[in-house]
Amino acid sequence: MLPRRFLGRSGIEASCLGLGTVKFGRNQAVKYPAGFELPSDRQILELLDVARELGVNLLDTAPAYGSSEERLGRLLPDRDRWLLCTKVGENFAGGRSWFDFSASHVRASIEQSLRSLRSEWLDLVLIHSDGNDLAILDESDCLATLQELREKGLLRAIGMSSKTVAGGLRAIELVDVLMLAYNRADVSQAPVIEQARQAGKGVLVKKGLASGHAVHCARPGAVLDNFRFLFECPGISSVVVGAINPEHLRENAAAVAAAVG
């Protein structure tokens, strides 16, 4: 069974491996090493069964992930046992992303996510940055709107999926959880992870396997080696990895369990 860690002081306890679900709903303009077909409903149900069996409780989705939210809402069993993490700010249509961090759009996005996921609340909502982290945090209404929605009980915790070191350091002061890209080939966010640890903020790692490139056609043991590298960093709470193949999910879970010890 996968170990769990608290996401900082948020009160949310997440499995050390989270399941990314972009592949549930989108296969355009993605950066994986190989193309793929969207899974069938039956395949998603099988994967969710495996995730539950392994102890995965964190599911990461977003409006920008095509039909991912809608499919999760329709297919997800036992809502109460899962942590649903979604995002605001980025949308995807016509093969390209577009961004809106206005108060009206954030409210509409949360309302749509609740409908799509068929849930009365969201466990974690991340600001889906376009790269202008500081401007989003300090000049838009996005964060204040999320705080207002949290006070209304629609979401439990607020975070940011940031892209810059300066933005990540600023976000530590303002949010509960950060999502950061971190892997063997890119350790630029290491100062943010350490500062977040000292501040008692949760850290979710994205691109921990470099969108699959770190383990694609790699030698045996590469998955475990990469997860050991990630969890050697004491500030990391959980690593979110996408999967639509149950055996890949099992391999990732076994490697994370061994790496965390």
C-alpha cells in the first residue's frame, strides 16, 4: 500500500503517488514520447480500480485536459475516498491553450468543474499558470476569488502550478500547496521546494519522469532510480504521474513505495 504524506499544513493527506489524468481526455498538443489513443470508459474504470487497490487517493485533473473532468465525474466510484485536484486559468480548445485569470472566469470555471466532477466540493484547486506567475498572483483577481470560494466551502485548499522560481517563492507566501516541475534534468525549482518545506507548504511534483522521457526505452530500474532521486528531496509531498496502462501504474506505485521506504 502506498505511503501518504500531508500536503503541508493543509490538513490533506495524499498518497505519495498521484494519478495524473490528462490522458483520460486529451491527446493533442501533449509532450509525451509516443502518441496514444484516449482510453475507453472500461479502461478508465479498470485503471481507477487498480489505483484504489494500490492506495492512490490523489487524482489530478484540469479543464485544460479535454474531457478528463467529465469522464472522472461520470466514472469515479466512491467520491469520498478520493482527493480531487483541479485547476483554474488554462483552457484548451481547437488544439491550443488560452488563459483567463479574471474573477468571473475563475468562478465560472469552478462551477463547471463541480458539475463535471459531480461533486459538491473540490479538495485542491491550483492556479494553472501561463508563465506570468507574479502577475497572476499580484495583479489579477484569481487568488482572491479562490479564497472567497474556499470560505464558501466549495474547495478545501488553494495552490499554484507555477513555472518560475520567483513565482514559486511568492506563491509560498499566499497558497497552501505548490505544484512544480522537478526531475533529474531540471532541478531549477529546488530552492522553491526547500523554502516551501520550511514554510510548511505542500509540494506536488509534476514532470517527475520528464513527461515519460526519463523512462521511455530506458534500462531496467530507471523508474525506481528516478523516484529515489525525487524523494531524496525532503520537501516533496507527492509526485503526480499520468498513466493509462495499469501495469505502468503498478510499476510506478511499487517504485514509489520502495523509494519512500
